[in-house]
Amino acid sequence: QAKDGGWGAFYPNNTREIYTQVPFADHNAMIDPSTVDLTGRMLEMFASLNISRNHTAVKAALKHVWRNQERDFTWFGRWGVNYIYGTWQCLVGLTDIGVPTHDARVIKAAQWLRDCQQENGGWGETIATYDDPTLKGTGETTPSQTAWALMGLMAAGEVDSPAVARGIRFLLDHQEEDGTWEESQFTGTGFPRVFYLKYHYYRNYFPLMALARYRRLVQGT
């Protein structure tokens, strides 16, 4: 855990910008600052281990997440495209660790997810959002990003909302005969504004995760 309460991908407190000036720096990616999406995952892990919300590490992580919430109540996605990804990760981590779903910041983050749902019931977000954040929440709908939005909304206590029902229907309607989903967009982030990744299983296992979570919550198990 870094001094700012968050987590980076590899090791803490690697934030000295001077490293990016090294001539052989790979895409100027010589630093590894904390990110809210990874910090949200850590909160989810702490919750799964029954670590208290009052634990020192958890308190520091919560401060980091709240401090980095955007003015429109979204969170930036460092490792997935983009604000849909970051907002999902944070909502899951926050509510799993015990932040109530009636917290105004949670409600408004969920509202943002609902607001960017598209007419076909799905969600999508373009990699162009890393260059132009005003595009956040817009782009061709994809199974993986729809699943992220659904899991974020369910974490915020909206399993019975019309938005979730429409999103679940989108996933079911777009499933292929062999049980898979098709996805042409890049939804993984290597280095923002430099290169992006297409993880070929994203299109399958994230929808499966969302559908399984929905079924479990609806059945109360």
C-alpha cells in the first residue's frame, strides 16, 4: 500500500516524475502511481477476508478512493476502458467493505451509470475518452463494458432497477449459439493514450460474472 492509501500495479510509491525523462523510458511509463481501480479491487479483497472497515489500511484506501472521485461522481479506469471500468471497480470495493448503498456518492455514481446506458440496453465506452474525457460513457456497446456497468449497479443496490433488467436482457440477447459473445472493441488499457489491449476472454467471462451475480442476488443466495 502506498503512502497515499492506494495501490499501484507493481510496487508502492513509485511516483517520481523525473524517471519519465530517462531516455530509454518505455512510453514514459517508468512510474507506477496508485490507481482507484486497483484500490477498489483491494477493498473487495479485504471484504472477502472479513477485514474490518475500521482497519488502518482500509481507512486509508477509502480516503484514496473518495479523494479521487471525479466531479461527476465517476472514477477513472487505469486498467480498463475507462470510466465505466473504474466506477464499477470502486462501487464494488466500497459497498463490499461496508459503505452503505444510500451514501450520496454511491447513489450519484450509480446514476451516472444509468444515464449512459444506451437504447439497446447495453453500455460502451471508447478509448478516445483518455484523450477527451467529455466522451466518457459513450461508444459502441460491448458485452464486457455492459457487464462492468451491471456489476457496478448491482453493487450499488440496484439489482431490481429497470436499467439492470435491460442490461441483463442485452447480454442474453447478444449471446451466440455456442454460449460466447462477440466483441470487436478494445476494452483493456495498456498505457492510456499510448496503446490498448483486446483480452479475448473479456467478452465471455465478464458477462458470465454479471449474469451469475444477478442470478445469485435475485435468488437471495
